[in-house]
Amino acid sequence: GAVVSQHPSRVICKSGTSVKIECRSLDFQATTMFWYRQFPKQSLMLMATSNEGSKATYEQGVEKDKFLINHASLTLSTLTVTSAHPEDSSFYICSARDLKTGSGNTIYFGEGSWLTVV
Amino acid sequence: RKEVEQDPGPFNVPEGATVAFNCTYSNSASQSFFWYRQDCRKEPKLLMSVYSSGNEDGRFTAQLNRASQYISLLIRDSKLSDSATYLCVVNGAGTYKYIFGTGTRLKVLA
């Protein structure tokens, strides 16, 4: 199946600093990627939809100035958590949809990034 | 009402048992349905898509009931390795947004 790579897998940062997480589709082009956040024992919550070459679409309650999304190419989307605070500590995961004919509507996930803000 | 609802469990079953999970969704216009499996502290992995006619993959059977707006997952002959959280995923109608249920935790006991 399609492969989505996410980096870094784990990151610890100081409160007030910014952290960038990368999401790459390795063997397919993804005009749309999705960013989720998952707190312990909770479901994945969609934060935003990343569109190649245009602005991301954020879900209600997600601060676009705090969670900066850039989707500069068909294989790369980045999420930057700006001025991170301890409450931003979470599992961040991206996904992408393979638009190739016959792939259906299946989405593929990156390995996720564990962010700890201290 | 949540868009996608699941019983969080946990479901504790002995090896070899048959276990079934249901998932209800609120948007009758939803078009695509999936079951994903998530192991602790890992990313979700696609288990199977759910088709209108129902589909089977080995020990796993998925069914869709559009009239009652639910999907189900049946696991036969449970293995220890089936222990995980099973996520119901529904594609929001007319969009590429995928809505996740909270997941149902399964523990298969030796």
C-alpha cells in the first residue's frame, strides 16, 4: 500500500518554542493531507486539511496562527506548532489520500509524532 | 450527538471467541466506511473497507446497514494478536474529511 512518512517520531521542546513536523507521501502524490491530534485514550481529532498550493482549512476551535500548515509540494506537508505550551503535548498524526485511480477513498497514515512540551 | 459513535469497551474475550463491534454514524449522506486498527501508541492501520454488500477478509467480516446507519465488524476465532483498539471511520459526505469514532478496545485473553 501507499506509504506516508512522518518526522520526527518524538520531540521534546521547551515551552514557548516552535516545533515543525513533516509529513511526506513517499510513493504517491497527495494534493490533500490531513492533520490529526490524539490525546491519550481519545480518538483522532481532525485539526486541519492541508491543500497543496493553497491555504489549509482548519476545523472549528483550531487556531490557525498557532498551528501553521504548509503544503508546498504534492508530497510534503508540514505542521508547525508555534509557541508551544504543555497542553499542546499530544500525538500528532498526518494522513494522505492516494488519488490514483482504483485506490478508492482509503487514507494512509504517517507513523505519528509524539510531542512533549516541558 | 457525535458524528461517529462507538462503545469504547474494553471487550475482554478469550482466545478463539467471536466478538462483534458496532459503530453508528449520524450523517445519512456518508459514503465511505472503514475499520482501522490502532495499537497502543502507534498510528492507525487500515483493517478493511466496508462495502454495502458486506465483505469478508479471513476472520474479519464487515457489514454496513444504511437504513439504521451503522457498520459492524465481526472477528472470529480471536487471537491474542487481535488485541488493539478498533476505530470506525466514516467519510463525511461530499468532502474528503474522515471522521473517527473513539475506538473500541479489544483484549483477547489467553
